[in-house]
Amino acid sequence: MMGITEKAAYLQGLLKGLEIDETTKEGKLLVALVDVVDEMAASIADLENVYDALEEDLTELEEEVYELSDECCDCDDDCDCDCDDDECDCCDDEGDLYEVICPNCNDAIYLNEEMLDEGSIDCPNCGENLEFDYSDDEE
């Protein structure tokens, strides 16, 4: 499947292959349109790259802020340790994470049981206040 950059390059090739007379009004218009499409495709590709980098940074930030690290303590993942770390996923049953989708920005937010018990949280992406009421849900 061709991306927008490849499609713009294809249009450039078609324009050259058709040998359009660039001195006519129609030729000038076609050349200008294909140039604009090419510039737009380059801008979109740049924005996609920036978006991908920001998404990676946001994921790292969420993990740090919400302590979503895979390593909950200094022990192995397969251990039956007796550490007193309340945040340790391998030592208690409160280590489950829940994915919540913000209805405002559609960003995925990962919450632990303690965060859900607070009843609400502001979306770290858009600031929308998200309220949680799961009293009607079965265990």
C-alpha cells in the first residue's frame, strides 16, 4: 500500500510522463497542484514522525508518573518474595492495571486499583476529568 509520500511522487512521475506543456494555463495549473501535493505530503510525513516521537515520550512519561514500570521491586518476576513494597505486583493482588480510553481525546490511560478507588482522574493528555463508578459492576 502506497503512503502519501509515494503517491505524491507517483503524481510527479505522471506529470513528467504526460509531457504536459507547462506554458499553457492548464499546464501551469497542473504543475502547481502537483507541487502543492508534494509539499503537503512532505509536511504530513514530518508531522507523522514528530507524532511518533511524542507518543513514545508520552508513554515513557506516563510510566514514570503513574509508576507503570514492569519492575515493581528488586526481585524477579517469577518470585514469591516477602518484600513490603505495596506497589510490588508480585507480592500483592493490587498490581492489575486497567486501560481506560478518554472519551474526549481517545488516549489510552492505564490505571491501577488505587487510582480507580479515588473515583476520578484528569486525563494526562487533554485534562478532561474522568470519573469512575463501577459500583454496579460485578466483581
